[in-house]
Amino acid sequence: MNHIESPRTDDSAIEQEIRDKGLTAPRVTPADLEDNIVHIEYVKHVSRGGQVLRWAVLTTKSGYAVVGNPSVSVSPENDNEEIGLKVAFENSKNSLWPLMGYALKQKLSKGGA
């Protein structure tokens, strides 16, 4: 079976591709997203079956809190707090993108930039 390498889709790779292509219209950038996060709170839960779940609650400048899907260790032996926190943060950050895109579109529709 052939191995197909997936393209890089992390924020920095996408941002570089956008810049390389000269796409300059108003948009939400990774820097905008990071700048909008003013507080991060992590919540950990251990299920009856021993699975470890972690959520990252991101509070934005407006005070709105966003949470994404949790990170989950199916086997408790594989739980690693550092990795779990990173995954939880990325999941919540991914939930913030569409909200910030919507806010920018609202602003642009009213003549703002």
C-alpha cells in the first residue's frame, strides 16, 4: 500500500502559504487570534472508565469564553498532562476561528476594516 504524506495544515504553514500567494484582503490571522485570548483555564476530568479528558476554556478580550472538544487519553497509562493541555488548547483555538471570522465579516458589512 502506498504511503501518502499529508500536507502541513498547522497555523504557521497556512499563514506562510497565504503570505506567499499575496492574499491581502481583510482576514483573521493567527496573531489576531492569539492576541484575542486573554486567559486560559484548563479543566480535567477522569471518567469512571479511567479516561482522562481535558478542556481549555479560552476567554477573549470581550469576555466571551470558548471551549473546544477535549483532549482524551483512552488508556490512562498514556495520559501525559503536557500533551493533553496542548491538544485541548488547539481544539479550543480551532473553535475560536469561525467566531472571529464572523465578527470580522459583520464589521466589514458595516463598512469597517
